Amino acid sequence: MSRRGLILKLSCHDQPGIVAKVANYVAGHRGNLVELAQFSDQLGGKFFARLEIETMDLDVDVQDFIDGFGTLGRSLHADWHFRRLPYRMKTAVLVTKTDHCLNEILWRAELDELPIEITSIIGNRSNCRATAERANIPFHEIEMDGDNREAGFARIREFIVEQDVELIVLARFMQILPNDFCKDFAGRIINIHHSFLPAFIGANPYKQAYERGVKLIGATCHYVTADLDAGPIIEQEVDRVQHFHTPNDLVRLGRHCERIALAKGIRFHVHDRTIIDGHRAIVFPD
């Protein structure tokens, strides 16, 4: 994603000739279509696509190319979004006590697998402060217990607005987000949770899973909505549980699944490989 270009995401009612019309528009302005992923939903009657376009040889200014697409987009009655390449998505990471998901994000960002700029790490506990300081990222501890909950989320909102944050990652942030927060940042909040819900709820789901003899353990990365842990799913990861695994082994396997599912989910989102369609997410993996 270091080359100059554009990502185009598009969705509309399925109809003949969509790909040809879009490709002709790109070629007509000497753009180079380097990637095209599409999906025609036969049950829902909708069309989804993601295109990556090199713009070095365009015969018009990039902004004019983007603006000019509006004529075609409106004729298709489509929803569409352009993103300029290269870019880094400003991201805030919210944490509580555990840091395995946070460390995974930091590691992959350092490897440049995730084109993100982490503007701050925000915690309702101090446990992850040292991890943030080692990465030279500002850490903000916010008191959210009891009567401090409303003021705490107001402070988080201030950070997000001040830092022009595009993506909020809940990296094992053990707080339920207010409905208005979910609504105002819809499509911009990603969460990770163990996939035992709702069968195993409470503080120790892995012990409950062990006692019930589960055979698979997993984690789900999803967009956050006001319906707790029921938002559009981006990615899921599972691992096999053997008869000799202890509750601590299940915790270890669960951490692994959480790290991988969250990292993939973030990658798909920041590379504009997801399109939210009602209660589900269309994902074009790389």
C-alpha cells in the first residue's frame, strides 16, 4: 500500500454491466486496475466490490477522477467510498488489564502489516501503561468505576475527537459502551470477544468451558453496535481442545485466537476490505 493510488468500495442493487462500467471509467482516464474483488448476493439482490486503482498515469487530477465517478455512481444508485493511497489510519486502542491483544497490534504495526497510527492507548486500569510507554505511545488512564462511568466515556470521546481518530479498537476493554457512543462511531469500533457467548458468560468463561468439555475454542472480531457482542462479524478464529487440556490451557488457546482474529479484523478494516451490510459484514480477504 505504499504506491500512489485509490481504493474504491461500492455497493448497489445487482444489475448487468456494473463491472464493465466501472472498469471502463477507470480505463477511460488511464487508471490501472490492479485488484478487483466482487460479490453478487443472489439472496439479497445486492452487488459489492472493492477495487484498487493505480493513479500515476491518470489523465486528470485525482480529485477530479473521484468527483467524476459520481455520475456513474448515481446512475447505479450505489453507495461508494474512495480512499487515497498511501495512508495511515489514526487509531485509538482501549484496554483494561490484559495486554496480549495490544501487543499483537503494536507488533504488527511495527512490521508495517497494519497501516495505522496509534494516537493513544486508553485504559480504565493502569496495567497496560508500561506496554504503551515501551512503544512511546501516550497512555491515558481514565477512572470509570461506579459514578465515574459517564464522565469516563465523555473523556474518551474528547480524545477521539481531538486526535481525529478514525478507528477505535477494543483490545480486551472490559466496559460496555453506551448506546450513543456506539451510534456516533458506528462502523468505526472493532471489538474482540471469546466465542463462548452467550453460553458461557461472566468473569471466568474458560473454567465454564472446561467443565462442559468443549471441543473447540475461539474468538470473534466484530463491529460494535448497541446490541452487546452482536455486531457484524469481521473475522473468527478457532482452535481444537483436547481432553488433556486444563483450564489454563484453554486460556492460552483463547488468547491466541483473540490475537489472530483481532489482527486480521483490523487489517481487513484498515485496508478497506469490509463493507457493512445490515447485520453482517462483507469481507474481501487479501
